[in-house]
Amino acid sequence: MCMAGFALLAACTTSLSSLPSTPPASMADYRMQPGDELLVTIQDVEQADRSYIIDAGGMISLPLLQEVEVAGLDLRAIEERIAEGYRSRNVLTSPIISVQPGALRPFYVIGEVTSPGEFTYRQGMTILSAISAAGGYTYRAQEGEVEVVRSVNGREVRSRASEDAPILPGDRIRVYEKWF
């Protein structure tokens, strides 16, 4: 019975190479996901300059345009999609759009850390910096390798990762208990 459980766990776990192992070179290359915040500025559209949270369906709702699907797009692609929406509806002929990242989805650390929970993502974070944000390892922690659960192309991927592996917004990090 126990061996069947280990076999099932091994089948669910993939290698680290199946995760996007490097973060985007800049936030301009980051693909926005539901829960991320966008700071949008649209010249000549009153009350459009504000922050928008991407909803669970991957949409934001803009004045005079309604819903625009933005999940999975980088910042420049979102600007172009919004501009095209205003052009196609003949609202603006030459829209000037600026999209910047606001607050990105938090990451989570659970297991054998001093203060497990939800934490604010900062660009360039690694597993070690995430564990540090959670107060460090407990004395029972299996140090050096953790499990990361990440959404990749709309599905959850589980993998083992070392302390120097980069994390992304929305990652869930589990620190296991060591076995003596």
C-alpha cells in the first residue's frame, strides 16, 4: 500500500526541466495571469487611467471597450490588444496606451519553515529568498531541495527544485521534513 503511494507521487512529479526554469529577462516579457494587477494609461479616455486586476477568466474591463482578454500576454501585446480594440470600435483612431505591472500574484511557502504563508513577489527571487521571506528553515526541514507547484500553460506542474532556482508569481513552494 505504501509503495503504491510512492509510485503515485513519483508519477505526479516531473523533473525541474519541465518548469520554465528562468524568469523573464524583464517584466516587459512576463506573461500576465489572473490575479495580476495592471496599471493602464489611455490617452484621451476619461477615467481609464487606473489599475485593473485580471479576473479568473483572464479579462479586464475598460471604459468604452468592455472586456479585453489579456491573460497569457506580455505588456506590449496587452497595449496592442487594447489599442486595436479602440481602433476597431472607432473610439480612437491613434490610441496611445501604456501598460505597466502593478502588484503581481503572491507566492506561497508551506511546510518546514518558521512562518509559512503568502508573500509578495519581487522580480529575481529564488527559492532561497522565498524561504528567507518565510523566516527560514525549521530544525526539522530537509534543506537544499523543495517542491515547487507552478502553473504552466494552464496546468499545474510539480517539480523538485534547488535553492538557487528562480521563482515566479503564483508559485507554491513546499519544504519537506527530513527523515533521520
